[in-house]
Amino acid sequence: MARTGDHGAAPADPAWRGRVMAAAIGLLVLWPMLVTSEFKPWTLIDAQSLRATGRFLAGFFPPAHSREFLLIALEATWQTVAMASAGMTLALLGAIPMTLLVTDRLSVSRIGRSRMGSMPMLVRQLVRWLLILLRSVPELVWALLFVRVIGLGPTAGVLAIALTYCGMLGKVYAEILESSDAHATDVLLKNGSGRLAALLYGALPESASELVSYTVYRWECAIRGSVVMGFVGAGGLGQRLDESMKMLAGGEVSTMLFIFVLLVAGADGVSKMLRRRLA
């Protein structure tokens, strides 16, 4: 049993000085950032802000539920899901081959070689930088560029999601494969298997649950992103939401927000179902 002090109290934490010091350093670093960002949460609870919030929320009730509006909202919702799904499909088509190129342990550029040559190494680094470029530009910025180039509509949103999420998926897929248990892969390689076969039958089954979970999560993010991109003219639920907000139609806004919550909840349910099947 642990010894206690004279009055039966638990012994002091021996690491308390380090934790207090770490907290002080964290606060010292965070404070200038809060000042620079003009973070003033107390403005939310002053009288003027509370009155404005009350008036804004009061317009949300009752939610719009006319048949005509619900049909319009349903069409916009389907367009949003289609935009997100099409963008994710294009992103996967680009991310999967780039993942095979940048994954260090099973890079296809090393198939049949014990060491990677200079040219495959250069290709791999170029692909890494391409993934960095793609995910560095937010999908909203890509959408603004494509709206200028090809005009208003969902096509701009699909291309924006495809480019940004290709960079995200390629990076995270490679990290998941790198961090997976290497035992099955090493056994296959030691027994003469090629690197591509070791990837397909060793690393992928080991990481399948995590890969699928992350993919569905990104699809959920793509749905949210497609809603946001609707505000810049990329169509879908976001564009309808923007129009209703400009017309101060709070009931329509609340209905579309509820639909949006259902979309995210549905994506979460799909993720759980797939994880159970792969467990």
C-alpha cells in the first residue's frame, strides 16, 4: 500500500512542478495569439449581443415545412450529396496511386529492388510535394477559382473537393499504412512476395478498418464542405441556404440546418456500420 502523510493524505504528485511549468509556458505562448486574433468571447454575453441573438433565433421558428419548399430542399440536398460523392470518387482515383508512390515501406517504385534508385526517389519527392500543394489550398479557394473559370454550378464544387481531398487522402493513407503492423508484410516479403502483393495482402487487410473509417469521415467532411462552397455559387444546399439567409427567411434556414444535421448523422452511421463489418 502507498504510504500517506501524517494526516492520511495521499502523497503529493512528484511531477507537479513540471506540469505547472508546462501550463505556464503554454499560457505564455497562447496569450499573444489570443491578443493577435482579437479573441473576445465576453462580447457574446453583453446585452446588445444577447438581444441580437434572440431576434435572430426567433426567426427560426417555426421551421419551413411547405411541400414546395421541402421539394426544393430535397433536390438541393441530393445535389450536395452527389457533389460530395463525385468529388470524393475523383479524389480517391488520384490519391490511391499517389499513396502507392509515397508509402516508404511498400512504395511501388521499389518493387523488385532492395534499394530505391535516384529517379524513383525524385519521383516520390515530387509526388509528396504535389500532395502538399493540393491540401494546402482550401476547397473554398479552389471553388472560387473554378467558379471564375467554368461558371456557377456543382462542377466547380466537385473539382474543388477532388483536388483538396486528394492531397489529404494521399497523405493520411500513406501514414496509416506506414504505422500499421508490419509483421504480415515482412513475412510476405521474406518469402519472396513482391511489394505490390505484400501491400494488397499484408498492409491493406491490417489497415482496412482505419482506412475505411477515415474515408467515410472525409466523405462527411466533403458534405460539409460542399454546403460551404454553395455560398460562392457551387450549387447544392449551401446556395439555397445563402439565398434564404439573404432573404431573412429564418424558417427555411432552420429546416436546411436540420437536414444538414441528418446528413452528417447518416454519414456517421455508415462509418459505424462499415467498421463493424471490417472488425
